[in-house]
Amino acid sequence: MPDTKRTATGVLGGIAGLVGLSTVAGVLIAATVTPAIAVSGAAASSAITMFDNLPSILDIEDLQLPTTFWYTDPDGNQQVLAQFYDQNRSPVGFDGVAPVMYDSILSSEDPRYYQHGGIDLIGTSRALLQNARGGGETQGGSSISQQYVKNILVQNCESNAQATETLTRDQVLANCFTDATNATGAEGIQRKLQEMRYAIALEQKYSKTEILLGYLNIANFGGTTYGIDAAARHYFGVAAKDLSLSQAAILAGIVQNPNTYRIDKPGGSISGNDGTLYNKAPDGSIDDVDPQSITGLTALLNDGTITQEQYVAAADGYSATKSRQLYVLSRLLNDGKITRDAYVAAAIEPITPNIQPANTGCITAQGSAYFCQYVKSIIKTDPAFGETQEDRDKALQRGGLNVYTTIDMRVQWPAEQIMKDNAPSSVEGMKFGATSVSLEASTGRILSITQNTAFNETAAAETDPNLTSIVYAGTLKNGNSRGFGAGSTFKIFTLVDWLEKGHSLNERVDGRYRVIDKIPNSCTGDWINYTDEKVLNFDKAPGYYGTPMQFTRDSLNSGYLAMASELDLCDIGKVANKMGVTNADGTDLNMGVATSVIGIQYVSPMAMAGAYATVANNGIYCQPKAIDRIVDKDGNEKQLPATTCTQVIDPKVAAAAASALQGVMQRGGTGSQANPGDGTPLLGKTGTHEQWNTWMIESSNKVATATWVGNSEGTADIFSKYYNGTKLSQLRFGIAEGVQSVVDSIYGGDDFPQVDSSYTRQRFDDLPNVIGQSIDQATSTLRNAGFDVTVGDAIDSAEPEGTIAAQDPGAGRVVAGSNVTISPSNGQGATVPGVSGELQKAISDLRSAGFGNVQPGTCTVDPNTDGNKKIATGTNPASGTAVSKNAAITVNYSAKTCP
């Protein structure tokens, strides 16, 4: 433990304070700068005045601290996902440092620390004299307080370092160090005096303990390793409080010239061929190390304390660092803070690093790197972390934030393996990509993000198709992705708008493959088909006259275009927007053409997962969120980026949409291959954009999972390429099924709400009578009334040939959209007239009307009939029926007695 009491000299130094030391400094300056008037009182007075006028208040800015992303492991413990820092630092309190570390730093750097008032006059005088002579680098002699000042100045400079038009940020950072340490000549003297002035002020404001601990927490220990605890953990894998004598002496040596003595880069320390220990100077030249260090190890060899083998082993590999360590040990021995036995034991112990690699950036998150990158992008873009880009970058790299993410490793880890098992990291001849993202429907919490590629932010990612830093599941803002054509997954928005407009799932609609002449669009003007172009169905299916339930199950393009023709493209786009879907760059969707209905827009899997989660969550849209909590460096809760859960769809509409989308996941539906079959109710939708991309989105009422597979760039045909015997276009099913199975096993899922009968009703309309119209006229009349039309075979009728002789169903109230069969006349028929009177007269009348095959029919007994009369009662076919004139007609009659 270091001394805790000041000597009388130290007390006197503290009391003397600024006036006494200013006088000394003035005399030193006068003696070195103006020797001709050194004895003059005027010179001393002038120097004192100059010193007094130097700034004395030094602002100690907050230490640059790493920002840490955390996840909760399956046992409920918080674990580090990734860290981000310019300076790797983990500040500790006084008890967080081993006493031997304090002793090592004081004995080697400032043995009179507790005896002076902030300035070691002996060392400082020597340094000032040397600097005044010029011709070389500024000399040391700084006290711990002065070194603390120097580090504060560097830290303050680095905290505000930004690239300029002529300098990179790294060059600006290098200048921060140079300006605080390496000024020569008069600038060196000026810097030294200012350093002294600040050091005196610090001693007046803070205790020796506070200054010593502050120095150990701020000092650089090589590379991006700052502070004693981070150094202990990086170089030896132990906390600062657990450092051994040997380790403490090494770190006390490293801090004197960090990038020379660091032991994570053996090339930073070298030895000469003659066995003499050497040290690399900052400029790359080789300087002799302190001879006392050489003598220390050599003396142990010469007096027989150690063997030649021990001597060689102790110096092997890290010669310069070992030499510096021996110097520190010798100072401890001379100060009586360690015994000779402890000195010998530490001296002969070889330097044995236990390097813990610096873990910074999302690449350290391995398979979760793309989730990490998504969170990182939030911090770098969201105003909650600073108004300017510079502020947000500082928050990430230096703010010391603890960011507790939403990732659920119970989902993430299995999902990573499922992605590896089902999708290659690249495919020859194309830029291949695949991703899945799972969202908790009731909160929007992002549970997992997986991707087929390996995460990499270096230039190699631009040429290696297996590498990328783009988060395919994200947006341009969060993930640097431009999205992908949504395909038929976009039909969910037409379905919701259809229901919101009061339509039913069971209405019959003309979904046949045909030209759609016009679709209303109140935003940009109606879309009108000027080219008679037809939008193909998958596999060129002809379509059919059916219901939205059927169209959704079968993903029928022509059916959805027919539905859209009864809606408004602008409104469909508004539905998408309120369900969280925009273009991947954040702009509003452009619903300017008919194919907008079937998903030509480039959108993000994240947004689409949120839209399907909205339907599954009774119409409540929860914005995707990746962060649960943020705690600042002082332990205070920080405001989260704004996310909300809002009722954007009527629950009844959501229930009806869910009912239709469930059909997709059931047997016969286009998404049935992705159903895990675990009993969890699921809704979903498939999607294909040209031959380039395919989708599978599915959701329980707990979790939605969106899976996308295709071209991350380009337009290669994924229906003609295979991986492990499976078409690339079909890989979506294995990924989606696997991930949803994991999700279901953890989160479960309940039945979706029952559908209100108003959304399952059959609508009835008035069916016009088209008898007597031409085929074209009748077809137009019926279709304009909303009915489908089938033209049947020509029938015998008295109507003119080619005109409609019959329709089925007949005119009146029928199910809206029903199919009506119309039968034209062949011109060969006649209408059977009514009959009366005696049987023979009736038969004669029919024959006179042109019917050549007329016979008596059925006799009915009527006691009231006169005599032997036979009275006609009707015909078969009945009167009014159109039949061929050669058709057999029987005349029924009554008689008192029948044969």
C-alpha cells in the first residue's frame, strides 16, 4: 500500500503552493533563458508574473468509455454481445487496484509523490535545463500530477478530434499526443510551465489518492488499451486488483512508453545480437535501455543468484520490456517496498502474457453480428443519442453506454444454425443472399436476425461474395439495405383495404386472367391500361371466378388485381404505410401502376414482419424495437429511441384478414411447406418478385417471422439454380419452417379471433333479365352488374337465332357475383301454346301450330265430365316452353272413365 501521510516537506510544499513554486519556476526560466540577467530581481519578477498569468483551471472531461451491447442468455444472465470504443477502458475505484501496482508506479515514476506539492522540483529543474539547451526531444522529470495533466490534455483533445480537409482523424489524434508531449525549445518550456501550473491547481483541488487513481484510470497502456484495469485484463487476463508483483512491474514499465513496451506485440520489444538489451524509440531508432536494468539482471547472474538459463529465459522474447520491468523492480527494492527474495523471484520470472484480444465492433458478435449492426445503426442515426452525427458517434465510441438489447438467444442461436443448414454463403454467378427476422407481435421486440453471409466491414466485403456488412433484414437507415421486391407478400394490404371498405371474404370476384382496364387511384390519377397488358399468374395459371379467401390461399395475381379494381390504389398504399411499410429508403410507397398490388415495391423484411405481426396482434402495430434499456456511464436510465404500439386496423378487420391468411398455411395453401405442423395456429403469405427473390412470412399471434431469399444485387434466375438438390427459390420454406418451429416451442400461440359474420356473408344483388338480348349485349349487361357470364350451348327456342333464349339463374335477387349461364336460341324452336276444350281439338290445334308429333297423354278421372267427352287439361312440355317443333308433345286430359 502506498504511503498515506505527507512529510513535513510535503506539507510545506502544499502550503507554499503557487507563490513558492512560481518563484522557483521564474528563477529556473531566468537562469536558462536569460542567463545575463539571472541574478536580477527584475527577471525573477517577470518570470513570476508570466507564470501567474498562465491558465490554472483544467477541465477534466469525462473519460472515454466503451459502449457495451448486452444480451440475456437462456439462464437469464446478462452477457456482452459487443463493445465499441476508441479507448478500451474499465475505470475502477481505489480498492480496485492491487497495492503493489500503486507502489510500482510511484517508485518508478514519482518516488517523491507524497513529499511534494505537485511538482518534483529536482526532476523538473533537470528537464528545464536540458530543454533550454535545445537540440533534442523534451525531457521528462514530470510528477504523477504532471503526467495526469498531460493525459487530461491529450484526452480532452482526442475527445473533440475530428478529421479536417487536410488531416485524417488518426492524424489529428496523433497531433493531440505530440502537442502534449513532444514540443521542443521554447514551446517545450512553455508547455512544461503550463503543465506545472495545472498540476499545482490539481493538487489544491484533489487529494493525492484521487490524482493517483485518476492517472491510472486515464493512462494509455498501448494501442487502444487505456486504464490499469483494462490493461491488466488485456495483457494478463486478470483484474487490476489481482495483479502480481511481476505483472504490476511490467505494467508500470509499459506506461512509460506504451507502444514500445506493450507485450501483445512482441515486435515492439527487441534485443541486440550481442545479447545487450535494447529499446525501440518512438521514431523507430534503437536506444540503449537504462543501464541499471541491465546491471540488475546481470548482477543476479554474476553473484550466482540465478543461472544462465534463468537469465536467458527471463529476457527471452520481450527483452526491452523485461529491461524496463527490472528497472521498476529495482526501484521497489531500493525503496524498501519489496524484499530481495521477491525481487529475485519476479526478476527471473519470464514475461508470460495471457492476451485477451481487444473485442470491438459487431464482428465480435459472430453469428449475431447482423443484429448487432442493426442496433449500432440505431445509435448512429437516432436523435435520442445526439443531435449531430458527431454526437452520436461519440455516444457509441466513447459514451460508456450500456445497451440492453431485445435479442433472444433461445431463438437466435438455433436460427443461425438453421440458416447455415439451409442456405449457402454464396452462389457462383450471382450475389446471393438470405435472411430471417423474428418479431414479438405484441411488443415489436426483435428476437433474432440471421443472414447467410459472414459479417465484415473491411474492403474485402466489396469483392468477396461471402462477406458483407449490409443487414438484409433492415432498411437503408438501419442496416444499409435497399430492400427487395415484396412480391405477393404485399397482397396483405389489398386484403385489409378490401375488408375495410366493407367487402366480404366470400364475395365472388372475376379472378380470371384478363385485362384490367382501370384501377382507381386518388393520389396520382387512375391507372388505365393503354396496352391491354395482362399481369401473369404464377406458372401462367388462367385464374378463376372465386372469392378473396380462395385468391389468398392460392396467391392468385389476377384475383387480387380484380379486387383492387374495386378499390383505390392510393388507399392500399396508405394501409401499407399505417402498418409500418414504406420504401426501404423511408419514402412513401408509389402505387402508380397495377403491378403495385402484387409487390413491385422494394421493402425491408423487418417492415414486412411488422405488418404481418399487426394482423396477428388484433390490428395493433408495434414498431420494431431492438433495445429494451439503456443505462449511461453513471448508472442512470436513458431515454429509449421512440417506438410505439398503435391500433391501426379494426380488430374485426384484423380477424377477417387473419382468417384468409391462415388458409395459406394450411393444406393446399401456397405456404403449407413452411408450417411446422406443431399445432400452433399460423397465418402467412408467400411472395415472388420476378425470378429474382422469394419470400415466406408467417406468424402466430405471438411471433412473426419473415424470411427472404434471392439476389442481394442483380437479377439472376433463382428458379434455375440449386443448392443441395433444392431450388434456391424453395430454400425459404426450410428456413422459415425451422425458425418458426423454434419460435413456437418457446412462445407458443393461441387461436386467432373468430371472424365476424359481416366479413363472411354472401352479398346479394339484382340479376337482370337478358332474355331476347344478343350474346354480346347480354354478357355486357351481366358483367356491368357484377356477375360472371358463361355462354352455354344454343337451345331450341322461338327467339330469333343468336339471341338469348334462357339464363340460369333467372332474373331476381341472387348471390352477388354469381356465374350466370346464358343460352342463345338456335332459331329452331317454338313455344308450346296453352290448350283447352276437347282432346282431339287440342291435338289438332297443336298440329296446326307446327308441332308434328302430338299424342294423347295422361288421363285423369273426372266424374263430372259429360258423357264420353275427353277434356284437354295441359301439355307436356308445359305451355310456354320453347321446344323444337319436332319434339314429342303429349296432351293430358280428363274423362268420366279412363282406359
